[in-house]
Amino acid sequence: MTSATMFLRRRARLSAAALAAGALVLSACSSGGGGGGDGDKQSQGPGEDKTTSANYSIGTKADSAGPAPEVSGAKKGGTVGVLQRDAFNHLDPGQIYYSDVLTNQMLYNRTLTSYKVDDKGRVKVVGDLATDAGTASDGGKTWKFTLKDGLKFEDGSPITSKDVRWGIERLYAPFETDGPLYIPQWLSGDGNAFRKALPEGPYDGKHLPASVLDTPDDKTVIFHFAKPHADTPFATAMPNIGPVKAEKDTKQKYDNAPFSSGPYKVADYKVGKSLTLVRNEHWDPKTDPVRHQYPDKFEISFGHQFADSTRRFLADQGADKNAMSFSNAVAPEMTEKVLGQSDTKARRFVEIQPYVDYISFNMDRLGDVRVRKALALAMPNGQIVQQMGGATAGLLATNYLSPAMDGYRPTDPFGKKKSPAGDPEKAKQLLTEAGKVGQEIVYAYANTDVQQKVAVVVTQALERAGFKVQKKEVDSNTWRTAIAEVKNQFDIYRTSWGADWPVSSTVVPPLFDGRQIADGAQNYSHLNNSKIDAEIDRISAIPDVKQAAPEWQKLADRILTDEVAGVPVFYNRQFSLWGSNLGGVKYHPVYGTADPTGAFVK
Amino acid sequence: MTSASRTPSQTPPAVPSGAAEGGGPAAPEGRSPGQLMWRRFKRDRPGVVSACVVAFFFLVALAAPLISKVYGKDPTTTYGIDRPGLLNEFGYPVKPNGGISGDFWFGIEPTLGRDVLTQLVYGIRTSLLIAAAATVLCVLTGILIGVTAGYVGGRTDYFLGRFIDLLLAFPSQLSFIAFTPVVYSLFVSPNKETPTYLRVLTLILVLWVLGWMGMARLLRGQVLSLREREFVEAAKVTGASPWRIITKELLPNLWTPILVQSTLMLPTIVTIEAGLSFIGVGILEPTPDWGRMFANGAHYYESDITYIFFPGLAMIAFVVAFNLLGDSVRDAFDPRTAR
């Protein structure tokens, strides 16, 4: 893959609990105290991680046929409440990228392909609007999708290939900036250059030529890419590769009133406050392999901090019994309470997300590879995870790729599993060899209470290894911009990255391609090595995703051991809890959230 | 400062040598007002108790290193991380009641596993140092500007008054947040850590700059009413210099509001400082800080309520004691306003 513009989907888990200390003390008693510590909670806590690469595959035509298999015990009717912390930033499928809205769009937006998750957590890419996951020809440069019969919009009008074309072409319009741009860039050019192909989108009557995007009849969509792209079925599962009806396209206003193709439609949307989705009577379950239509309504409301939503799910009173959250996690400070309350067992999960946290090394400033190796060895991964919330918040990482990636192997070049607190002796030895004992390291961190504590353990570990640490706190609102500046004055800083789909072509190139160093880009460590770049090009050109997967892992390990552009710290985990009267809530391994498409009110 | 309303509602004793008043048995002559005040204060039991409590806090703050040495722990070592078996896998103390044990008398901090007692003692030290310094500066500035404005009057009074208005109009919390990063970027190179002494100085500075106005306002009002009194006129007629009038005639009459006001100001500044650390612009890790202990305690209270217990109790005791002390001082100076 080439220069895909990608964004961090992960949001900092900040929960601001502002409580009057006095009141707390008055209510305090000696009931506090913490658990066993002998691991018995571990067994009932974090479950088995279903997110492994072996669980990903591309589905067949039979997998793509509707209806979705019935959820056992499912009933129709009722209202599901959804508690979310942040207001949705977009409803327009063309603008959607963050995990909360990605999850939400599944309810009202259908795409060419989609992810089908079975009850064991295995993921198949299947045809959603299309009859299968696409047919490649011309060495992977041409992809053909055939639409199913009986597809309808919320007004009953049929969905045709013209609507899909319109949905893709409107991504070229200047106001569509926030969504993933894989398909338009593959069709018409990297970066923002693709917009020149259709500067106003389809709105002034112009369309992409048939040699680029062809719709020979009402049922067929054909992509002609400039280069082969083996992972096209994943890219067409992004929310913006779906149908938009031209007459209903209100451009920017579409963001508040999208026209539904899925099982639910927007009934009422108060921007920043609430969203109500009701049944779409024209959606036909026989065409849909992924979604169900059990509840009558979804009532989504915003502004619920993690602590609030956790408290409400724990109390499990009244309407909260029928409530869930897409992306609100259990507040880290309440983890023990949730695990300790036995009735939550059937209504929670802990799963690995596709997001990985790194400490990136600024290679412009840290020129000596031995110093970077010493840093990697000394980094106290286990202690950092503990500051972030412990076992339910993250799993110690040993290499750059997440276990969710196709081709992942649990390589551990710096022995992180064996010494989760880092290996100061070995690091010191390396530093002594390099003659750099006492080397000053500028460690930048976002000024939040959790990151302040992470800074304490990082500083302590690095100083034990013979470094001198200069901590620089950066305002958490400007943090992203500050570290994404190429000329930043910091040596090491925390970064995080989430793959858009479980193929490492969405991880290695953006993070380590030297040609992608730019302000705001994700090559945070400024690794610029032409040999690595050439290797990236070679693997990107492999036409079979499955063949490329182990190669990506090898390249990522080579970067980790030889270049040491940064050190992986932990894999994020999602810890979700919901009301006792809901069934069918499951984990969505690709979005890293709770999947509402099979949820029902008991 | 919001406590201006708590100042004496009546004018202080008008004449410096007004020794005849007071509830007790007829006192033999020759006692200064200060001695009288001290006698009255000693009889006020809550006042004496709260004075002891306040003194205890200052003692603890001063003796923090000593306490740490005798107790055998220090506030920065992460015991819970370094020693296995103290924290469980979620970062909470394994033992009940926040990990209180013979080793850790007040328990250990969740996630970082530091000792709560030494954290608290050193945190009190940080907070009291900042608050005491800021209070002294605020009081001195308040006296200087308030008395000048009141005594000189006219145009000087007008401009000083408008200047005070201007500063009072600043939203103090927001100004702190906006001001501190500017100071740091002015004085610290971009790849060096901001030293703790600079953070402390900056905090004292911002607390001072936006904290003295209440005192100045109050004293200006007092001086305005005093300077028309007979004893001041008499001093003027005898040719006393303004300096002598201010120091010998006015100031002795102003000690009551000054003392009362400053005993109320100090706990307020302690809580403001705690608030600043709470929102993250005050003192950062790893310097121990009382306010930040609350911020953390508010996060952990669901799983570990003991952690907020000791800092909270200490803060309540301190603020209540200091306020009671302020009341008692006022009563002792001015027995006519009996509670």
C-alpha cells in the first residue's frame, strides 16, 4: 500500500472525576482494601483473547448470503439505551473513522463488504451489499463486485451500482476530509492528489471515467486501481464505500441526516446530545449476512464519563438494565469492583483491541543505535501497563505488531515477557560500551494524571539503567500536534496506532516508511532507511495477503532489532460491561468495541 | 479571596491606649492591648486547641525529613512496584484498608505503591511552604497598597482603586492555567526539565499577584475612617510626619483586620494550591503534593477509599483549625463581637 492517510482512532482515556474531597472523607470508612493478588481474579477477569490472526479470513459466497444466523434466545422489540462519553463527531459515512462512530454506522449504513463475527470471535470479510468479497483480475488491479437483489434504501427505493458510485465519488468533494481514503487514493492518486480527478465530487454532473470506476449495469461495480491491492475486500468494508442516494445527498448537511440502507434509520438527532435510531421497515434481513433487527429502537445519549456509565451498569436499575455502550470502557478505578460483583460475569468482556501503544524514539536526536537499544531494554513495560489500569487495560507487548494482525508471531527480541520491569543491567552494559552513561533523555508526556505516573516509572527505570531523564510535560490538548512535528525537541514519547484492518500493510508503512516523514504524519520516530523503504515496496506488491503477512512480521522485527525505532509497550484492551436485560452483545474485533448488531432486549 | 465578609463588623478600639475595656476583673494598669488580647485568647479554649493543631501542622511540615528518617520510608520510592506482593495486578494494595500495615502506617498508594504517610507529610510541606510564602507576600502588598491608597487619598487612591478593580476582574483559576506555561517556556530550555523550585516560585508568584487585593481593599476602608479621627488630627497638628502617623497611629489600629484576614487567607491559599495541583497546573509528579493526593484519591475511592482518608482528614482538620483560630484571634482583639 502507498501513502494512505490514516488517523489515530484511539482516544486518550481521560476520565475527570472531580469530587469534593471533604464529602468523600465524611463518607469514608475502613471498607476499602484490595483483592487477593494471588491471581484468582485473573481467571475470572480477562477472558481468552479471541483476537488472533488465525481467526481472520475472507468469506465465501455462501458466507455472504443473508440472513445472519439467529442469536439464540433473541426476541424482537424493546428499546436499547446506549451510553457514550463523547458526542459522535460524524454520522455521514464518508467522514467516519473513530471507533465509536464506526460501530454506530453499522446500524444504518451498509457497505460493499463487511465483517462477519461468529460467536467464537472469528472474523470473516464477507460481501454485504455485494454477493461476495469481490473478484480480482489483472493481477489484483481490477476488482469486481456484484450487488445482491432486493437491496433497498429507507424509502423503499432500490440500491443500485449508481448509488455506490455516488457514495465513492462524493469522497472527492473538498468537504469530505475525515474518513479513510484508501479506495479514492488507490483509484486516483496518493495524498490529496486524488481530489484533482473530481474536484467538486459528483455534484456538478461529472463522474469518474469508466476506466477508473465502472458501473456497466445496475448490479456491477468495477474498480480499476493503478497498482495491485490484495487487501481490497478490507478497504471496501470501510464505512464510506457504500451507497448514497444522489437525490438525498445534502452534502455537509448529510452529516446530521444520513439516508439509511441498514436495519435502522435516524429518527431524531440532537447534535452533541442524543441520537434515536428506529427500525427501517425496508431493510430486508434476507440480504444481510451481518446485521439483525431485534430491538425497536436505539436511544444513544452522550456525555457519560466512564465512571458514570460503569456505575450505572453496575447498579443495573430501571432503564439501565437495557443499556450498553459501544466504546465506553469500565473505568480503570472500578475494575476490581466489577470483577468482584459476580452477577456481571455474563455481561462483560475483556478483549484485545487492534491498538498498540509504543514509546517512539526520535532517531534524528538519538543517533546511536546502542543508546536506542539500551532504552528499549530498560523500558518498564509491565509497570507502564499497571499505571494505565493493569490487566484489564492492556497486555504487555513484545513486538511492533498486535496479535490481531495476520501473520503475527510472538517474537520478543528485548525479553519483555521475562523482565516486564525492564533489564537495567543489560541496558547499562550497552550504554557503557557506547560510552554514553549519563546520556540525557528528553521524555515528553501529555500532562494527564495517568501519564504523570507513567513518567514516574519510566524515569525511574531509565535512571536505573544509567540515563539522565529530563521530563517535559506537554498540554494534553496539543500533545498530538507536538509529537507529530518533525522538528520536535524530544527524544522519546508515547505514541499509539490502530490498524484499520488486520493486515500489516496498515501498520508498517505509515509508521516506518522514510518517505512519509512529515508534520502530522505517523512516522513518529523519523526512521529513514532506503533499505527498509525498498522492503516495504516489495512486500506491498505481493498480490496475496496471506503470503505477505509473515513478511510484514519479519520486516517489523527487523526494524525493532536492527533499527530500534521505538519500543512496543502494550496492546490495548477493551473492558465492556452492559445491563443485565440485554442479550447478544459481543465484541467487534476489528473496531475494538461492543457490537450492537445482534443485541436484543430479553 | 472570598472571605472579606468575615472581617470585624465593628470598628476596632479607637484609641491605642484604650485599656479600660474587657470583660475580666479590673485589670491593674500598665497592660498593652497586646497583652490583653493574649489573656483573652488564652481563656478561649477552642482557640487554643486550634492554635495547637495549626502549630502541629507546621511542625510536621518542618520536620518532614526527620519523620521520614525515623519512620524509615521516603515519599518517592515505589515500594509497591519494587517489592512483589504489595499491589495486585490491578495496582491496588493487596492488604485491606489501603494496605495499612506495621510497615506502612497509612497504607500505600495504588498503582505506584508509594508510602502514604511520607507522601502526606512531604505533601503538607510543599503546600504549606507555598501557602505561607504567598500569604506573607499578599499581606505585605495589601498593607502597602491599602494604607497608601487610604491615607494619601485623592488621585492616588482613585488609580490604585481602579488597578485593584482590574485585578479583581481577572478570573483567577483561568489566569493560573494560562500564565504558568508561559512562565515555564520563558525560563526553561525546551529540552530541559522544568525545575521544581521554578514551579514553586511560579505558583507563589501567581497566587501573590492575584491574591493581595482583598486585603488592600479592606485596609483602605479602615484607613479612610481612621484618618479623620481626632488622634490622627492631633498627630498631624503636632507636626508628625506621614510615616510616623502611619506606623505609630494607624498601623496599631489595623493589626486586628490584618491578623484576622491573614489567618483566613492562609487556609484559602492552601486549598487554591491544592485545586491547582488537582487540575494539573500546580506541582507535578514526583514532587509530593497534598492537592494531587486528592485528585488521585477521587479516582481511586471506588476501589480504595482509604487512600483519600488521611489526606482528606488532614486537610479538613487543618482548614477548620485555621479558621477557628482566625475567629478566636478576632474575638480576642475585639471582645465586643462575642460569638
